[in-house]
Amino acid sequence: MTTPPFLSIDPALRHVSLDARNPAFYGNPNDVYAALHAHCPTFYWTEQKQWFFTGYDHVNGLLRDRRFGRQILHIASREELGLAEPMPHLASFDLSERYSLLELEPPEHTRLRTLVNRAFVSRHVEKMKPELAELANRLIDGFADKGEVELLSAFADIIPVTMIARMIGIPEEMGPQLLAWSHAYVRMYMFGRTREQEDAAERAAKEFSHYVRTVIAERRAEPRDDLLTHMIHTEHKGQYLTEEELISTTIVLLNAGHEATVHQIGNSVRTILDSGSDPATLFRDEATTERTVEETLRICAPVHIFQRWALEPAEIDGVSLKRGDKVSLILAAANLDPAKFTDPLSFRPDRNEAPNLSFGAGIHFCIGAPLARLELNVVLPILFERLAGLRLAKTTMVKDVYHFHGLERLDLQW
């Protein structure tokens, strides 16, 4: 396995030097992940000053290991851990994230997830299939006769944000504004984020929170058959969600409910076209469609990294971690572990191997996974069937972000 020139690996020390903003890395991270699997699957990333895990069993295990958590300030103080105080210029952003399902640990996480989970189970999500197909066809109607399209803005951006907004009870016309707010949030997860990006995220948090607060007030006054009304009026063990919990939960559902799926639609289309596979074969029935979708999720996951705090001392793969250490799990690399997947860099929809970890595992397994899978299984076959002879145009630019991995543009012709 050849190591790319911008990647330096010291297997003896298990130290890796890698510039995450190098286009050769974020444009094709799978080659780097393959090199890491070959030489150093568990490593200390010197630029990030943190231990990273890429092995399937280690990532899968850490996602489920209750010695590790998404938060740590529920059991230790900032002073004890040597953490800096919150930055005043991010007060609104931090407040909007304080009760995020992505960040909480039990018992708060259990209470919030129980109240929300019912709306996302497969049997409820499956009912959205007809309206999802109608939306996909309507969008394609708008560009089918043009012979070319920038797919993200005309299709991929619109479908997930529209569907999650409908579920929650947010007017569809808010879609463009929701996307703008969400994009500002996502930039907070970039390597080397700037003060300008932080200020933009703070403004988005203020505006987003204010808007959600007004919709909550409307639903209190006039309940409807939507998820927000359900969250407002449903109790769990005698408790209702507070105003701030409602705001945080609504924001994270809107953001997480579409951001990764937008990327995955683009990633999947590019992967399928790059593979040269016949779409008619890949989507000939529901079973083959499902296998195709799962393989695209495996080989080009939309979310690459999740982090965990060590809540107590632990040793993982010979790495001694103390309470308060933060580690990173590269889900996308775990999906390419040659110990689990034959010829892992190849697109092979007929695989019958380990399940991909693109939606995580354990108590933080993606609550929106059934919805995301439904969206992909419905819209991808429609897209390839409606646009015969679909091919990539010349312009595709990969987005440079931390957790998310996707395209900036996806120009197609047919």
C-alpha cells in the first residue's frame, strides 16, 4: 500500500501527520483510510492532538462503550478537566446546542429520545413514501427537459429539508432559510474554523432559536398533527420538555434531518456514475435497491467523524486513556476495514458482509436513519429512471468540512 505524499505515518509511535485541508485528502479520503488501515489503524493525529480509531471493531465497540460519552461536564467541571470557559461570542450557539440529542448522555438523553423516537420508527416513516416520490418527480419535472442540472441545489438540497420540515410542522417555504441556518451551523465543525464563521453561526443560532420559539408558541395555542406538537404536549414520567429543550431538539432534528442526506444523495449519485454500473440493474427491485443504497453508504459515508469523551480511565487497542481525554472515531474508515470487507475500496452492491457504521451505533445511533434510508431508496431509482443516460459533467468540488463529507456542486448531463 503506497502512502500518499501528504501523509506521514510513524508506525512505531503510532503518530500520523496529515493536513486535513489538503484537497488531495478531502477530495479522496478513502485512499488515506486504506493507508491507515495498512500501517496504523489506531493513531495519534499530531495536528489534531488526539487519538483516532479507524478499525471496524474498535469504532463499533467505542460507539457502544458506556465508558465513553458525548458529554463530560455532567460528571466533571471545566476546571478539573483543564477546559477553557465558553466563548462569550458563541453564547446563543452554545445554548441552542445545550440540549441537543447528539450531545446529551442518560438520563436526559433517554428522556428526550423517548419523546421523539416514535415519529422516526420505520413503520411511521414508511407512510411518507408516496409524498416523497411525488416530490422527487415534481422536482425532476422542473429540469428533465434541460439536459443538464446542478443536482444539489435543484434536487438534493430540497428533498430532505422539505420532508423533515413536514414531519416537524415547519412551513415548506422556510426551506431555503433552514438550509442557510444549517450551513452556518455545520461550519462550526470545520478544521481551523475562523472567527467570521463563528460569528455567522452565532447569528444563525439567534435567528433559528427565535423562529423556533415563535412556532412553539403557535403550536401551544393551536396544536396540530405534527412532531413539534407531539413534543410539546407529550410527557415522559410526568415531565414535559422545557422551552430550551424543545428549541434544541427541533434545531438538531432540522439540521441532522437533512444535512447528511443532502451529502449522501450527491455522494451516491457520483459513486454510481463513477462505477460504470447499469442503474437498471442496481435498482431493478426493492431488494437490489436497498443493497445499492447500503453499499453507497458504506463506501462514501456522509458523516466521517464522531468524537467521544473518556468518562473513566480505559485502554483501547493498547492506548491508555484517562478521564477527560477526547477520542475520535472515523466511521467512514471503519466502513473500509479490510478485516471486515473484501476489496473495501470497490463498489460492490452484492456484498453480504458487516453492516456499515454510517449511522453510528449504540444509544446515539442516528434517530433519523429510517427516514434517510427511505429517502435514498425512493429518490435514487426515480432519478436514474427519469434521466436516462445520466453522466457526470466536469465540475464537482468537494466540501472541506470536519464531520460532514460531501460535494459542493454536482453538475450532471444526460
